[in-house]
Amino acid sequence: MYGKKVFGIERSTFIIDEQGIIQHIFRKVKVTGHAEAVLQVLGE
């Protein structure tokens, strides 16, 4: 922020298949629309 280093939280979601392999990563998640985006990826 304004040239200063700050600590914060960066939310991420990982979709992992039955074999334990990461299939999709969502970085810098925002609440609005996230559930729909995850469901869309799961429906593929």
C-alpha cells in the first residue's frame, strides 16, 4: 500500500482429483462469483 510492505491474506482454492493431483488453482479468490466458478470447473 502506497509503497509500504504489508502483510495480508491471499485466499486460494485448489481442486484436487481422486489421485491427489491438483487439477485447478484459483488464486486471489474473491467471494462474489467464486462458488459458481468452482462449480463450472467441476462440471467440465
